[in-house]
Amino acid sequence: MVINKKNILICWVGGNDLKATESTEPGPILATLRSEKFDSVELLYTYPTSVISPYLENLSKQVSCQINTHYEPLTSPINFSEIYIVASKHLSRLDSINVQCSILISPGTPAMQAVWILLGKTKYAAKFYQSSIEQGVQQIEIPFDISAEYIPQANKITSSQLVQLTNQAIPPNAAFNDILTRNHRMNVLKAQAQVLAQKDVPVLINGETGTGKELFARAIHNASPRLDKPFIAVNCGAFPRELVDSILFGHKKGAFTGAVADKLGVFEQANGGTLFLDEFGELEPDVQVRLLRVLQEGTFTPVGGTQEQSVDVRIITATHRNLIDAIAQGKFREDLFFRIAVGVLNLPPLRERDGDISFLTDLILTGIAEKDTSLNNKNISVGARNVILKHPWRGNIRELHSTILRAAIWSQGDSISAEDMQQALFQIPGKKGDFAGRDISQGIDIQEIIGEMTRQYISEALTKTNNNKTRAAELLGLKNYQTLNNWMEKYGIK
């Protein structure tokens, strides 16, 4: 059974397209849609509704494919930074739904064309088309390889500007200097963390695995007045259920089988300093209740003990889970959340840190060479760098580091090739059927999600019934196999 990828065209609406509504010659978009077969077209435009509406109405009458429009209010049609952000957002969205993306570079400004080429040759696998009155519509090959990760000028912010942003004249701590980045968003988070370091409040750090949550926690401790006191880090997800109270609060000799001596819990070990509770969202509800009490009152009783003990601990928690969702589902206590979420830092995944993937790649390779002189002369080819830029890096910096190390060890020559990098990667498939987990802040295509879901369940039904369409239609709640045929034809399932 073969599922055909949808072929989608994306482009800006340009001045020549608008002028063509009053001409006998079609504009670049209409000419391309007439010449080539596309399932749909994604049109980005900056024009006001009064200007664009007549054009879209006229276009819809002349083409049969679906037209999706997106208003993007750029401050200037030659602002590279804004154009890059908008174009990358839409290409990322299309890439996530597994379609064949084609870019028409003719409409728009030279800045728009340059950004299309940059993105289509590096981060996203796209076909290129151009359209002109003289030469008609052509699929074109860009006859050179490039590898670049665009860093908008607006993202180059100095340390002094960051201090002004936080309104706190706090000198950078060495630990914060270990958080290496060129990304504006990460630099702002570093500045915010430095402010929090001086305020003795609980901090919650959100982020995917491998985004540097513990590094931020240690940096906050090292820049705080508690610097000379203990920093104790524990993974809440690794607590054995029967020992969790002992781990947190300690126990007295004889409190249970195996308690052959008194033992300090992590709260007492961290007294005066910082307790970092990683994977905090993994705690069971009954443990959350006991934890809330010590956070509210600053007292606890060791297992097997009879006297309460006081403790002065600064709490930093970290989780990859959405605790607000967990509260709604009854899996996490709301009162505990608001107790620990006073200062909140949301660390972005590596794939969203513009400018950092290439930067960190080079730093990692340099660090590897310093530890193993046999890898001193290794460099990363243009092809390998493009493989790196296109990878989703679900394991973030940890995955990036281990992948580059594997590629450096396995590559036979001084230059790490695209093939070396592909071999070093672990291709982890996305969660099948995760239709409810899409990030709507970057925009979604609801019709494409419906199609994706339909294709998945029809394929599963046909597999389970050995391609018996009548039985598959029953499993899917469809009236008959003819209805199933119609759905299969609509969504390109053979």
C-alpha cells in the first residue's frame, strides 16, 4: 500500500501577481499553478485585505487546487530578519506534516527570494520553481551547495543590553558563561536567571530532555548568596516508591528493614543551600502532599523519627512535562505548583534556537579534539552540516554531542561527510497519532491534520482486515466499501 505525498506550493504574493488581474498575461503564481500539478498552494502576503481580496477571488476561479492564505504583516518587504522568521515558520509547519514542498521564488522582493533559497537549500528539502513571461514556468536547480544558519541582526544583543533589559546590574557569573549560545531568546533567559539567582525564591525550569535544565540550576546556585552552601541534585523520576520518604527526609536507625544506621535525607543535606529536584513532574500525588508541607512550613520528620526538624533550603525544580495540563488531569497538585513556580524559566529546544546548532556543533567538535588528539584535524563538510541543520534533535544538546562524537570516530578522512553524519544519527520516529500535541502557536493546518489522521486510520483498518474493504469500512464506522473508496481517493491512498 503506497501513500502519495501531497505536493504543496508555497510563495509570497508579489506585485506582478496583483497587476495580472488587469492583464491578459497570468502572473507568476497563476502561470505556475496552470503549468504544474499541486494539491494546494500556500500564499503569504503583506497587502491589506482591500488589495488582496480581489486577487484571491479571481485566482480561485481559475485554479482547481486548494488555496490557503496567510497574512504576514512585515514592517518592510526587505527586512531579512522578519522574512526569515516568517518563511521558516511556514516551511517548518509543512515539513512536520510530511509533504513534498515546492517553492516559487519569482514573486516578492530579492530579500524574499534570497531567504527562500537559503532555507530550501539547508534546513528544508524543497523543490524550486520560477516563472517569467519570457521563459515560462521552470523547475530550477540551485547550482551550488550552501550551509548556513541565519542569525537575524535583531538577535545580536550585547551583555550590557541584557543588563539593561533585566534592570539589574548583575555581573555575569562563570557558571552562566558555561551556557554557550548565540540565540537571543537563550541570552534573555540567562539574564533572567541571573536576576532570579539574587532573589531567594523557588524556581521552576521547563524544558525538553537535554536542554540544559541542570546547568541553569547550578548557574543560579553559583550566582546566589548560597554559593558556599551545598547544591544537592536528585532525579525524582528515579525514586523507588518505598524509599521516597527516606530519600527526601532521611530515616532513623531501625525505622525499617535495612535501616542499619541514621541517614540524612536530601533536604537536610542541602540545608542552607539549594535542592535541585529534577523530573519533578514524576512525583506521585501522595508524595506531593508531603513535599508541600515541608515547603510551606520548613519542617519535616525523618522516617522513624519523633521530632520535627527545621530546614532552610532554596528549591529549584525542573520538568519536561506540562504541569498545567497535569493539574487539569488531576495528576499534579495546584497548590504545590504555585508554591514552586515563582520564578519560571522555559528553555527552548535546540531546534528552536536560531543560530545555535552550527555554533554548538563547532564548539563540540573542538572540545572532542581537545580530549582526543587523534581527532584534531576533523572538520565538518557542507553536506554533513546540512544534515545536522535538518535533523529535529529531539535529544537536544546531549544528542548533538553524542552524534558528532560518533561521526568523528567513524569518519575515515579528515572531513566528516554527509554519509558519516547520516550513519551517526538515530532516526527516532515521531509519535504516531499525536494529533492533539501540535504547537498551535506557530500555526497549524487543520485540514492537513484531518487528512493525516484519516490516512493513518484507513491504513491501519486495511492492514487489520487484510485489505477487505467491506470489513475495514465497518471498523471505521463508514456506511460501505464505496464510501471507503471515496475517502481513499480523496487522500491518495492506494
